[in-house]
Amino acid sequence: MMYEHLGARPRIHDTAVVAPTAVISGDVEIGPNCQVLHGAVITAEGGPITLGEHVIVMENALIRATAADAVHIGDHTLVGTLASIAGRVRPSVRRCSWHPALASSTARSSGLAARCG
């Protein structure tokens, strides 16, 4: 559901996918190839929210901006299930996962081996 708030309407790129049970309110810009999944709430309460390219907002996550704190989620970022973000600036990041084939036995046992893509 999309709502106008404080005179601003959400702007959603043509290639973005927003679940019908997600709530998008106010000065929100959702970039190309983003996905906003079921139950997610993105609400701009006086400050803008921008999602870069290829951002995934998982189920029931909350992103809220206030007049004092805008929110920018950088390209290729995953906002996890039940996450809550309020007034934070997030740089572009890469998805990283632990990969045993890349690590020595010491790194594998300590959980320090990762592969980013």
C-alpha cells in the first residue's frame, strides 16, 4: 500500500517489486531492481528515505526516517527479516557469506573466512 504523507508520495522505479502487503509512506524513493517483501514498512516521517539499486527489504522489516534523520540504503544491500532502521545512513555493501573452501582450518573453525560477491 502506498500513502501520501506530509505532501510527499512514494516514488518507485518501474523495475522494483513491492509486495501488496508492504506499506510505503511519504518521501520514499525505491531504486531499480529493488524488492520490498511482505509486511515491510518504509515510512518517511519528515525526512526522506532512498533505496539504491538492487536493495532487498525482507519480510516485516521497518525503515523509518524523521525530520532530523534521513535514511539512505546503498546499492546491493539486504535489510533482513524483522530489521529496524531509524535515521541511519548505510553505504553500499556487498553480500558476504562464509565459504569453507576459501579458508584455512584455523579460519574455518573461527568463522573468519568469507566470500563477497
